[in-house]
Amino acid sequence: MIINNKEISTRIRLGFMMFTLVCLALIVFSLIYSWSSNHMFEIAMAVFLLLAMVFFFLKKYCYIFYNNEGSKIILRYMTLQPLSHGNYSIEIAKNNFVKYEVKPAVFGLRQQLILYVRTPQGVARFKPVSLSSLTQKEKNDLIESLNSML
């Protein structure tokens, strides 16, 4: 099974950038053309933009590519947050896969996938991967796929 949310990830990233640019443009035009005398519109827009950014950072959207065809489980992900770079990859041989957990995080705003693998030193835990950008069907397919390998 292959899960690839490239299209949704692109929409999320582009949507966030456009939202930010529109809010900043409204603030600049409001300051240039003096839409409000006491700058309440600019303050409200700045607070609204700040809250939207905090929400976006708490959701921690990721581009996710999952493939379990073959002898390995491959999970590649990249965070969609601005100023955070890095492509991460988890590759686990199917016979070394121990278990997984899907846990809610940050007041239930996002779900995180944690994979466990058998190593010579014992069981190792991988860094949590946010599943916020996956649709419910993709989440269910991912969980069903991981259950079939236990």
C-alpha cells in the first residue's frame, strides 16, 4: 500500500503562504490609506494572523509518503512549517517491526504516529510523525496496513 499526500501538502503550504500575504497586505494598505483612525483594524488583523500562525504550528502539518510494498516499511515525511527544513525517512525491515502507537497531542489538535523497531540493544522508538495532513481515510488505511504487519 502506498499513501502519498503530496497534493494536499502543496495546498496546505500554498494556502498558508497566501493567507499570510493577504493578511500582511491588508495591514499595509490599512496603514497607507488610514482605514481606521486608532489602528484597531491593524491590531485585530495582527492578532488574527498571530493566532492563525500559532494554530498552524501546533497542528504541525507534514508531507507523508508511506510504502509497505516489498520487504521494508518506508515512511518519508517533511514538515510544512516555514523555516523548518529537512526530509526525514524511516525504513524498517518488516521482520524487525514491533508495534506502533497513534497518540493525540497538543490538546487533541493532532495525532502522532510512533513506530517501534527491534534492534540488537532492545526495542527502539522513532521520533513521532504528525498525521494532521492525512485525510481520515488515509489514516484508517495506514493503521490497517500497520495492523496487518503485527
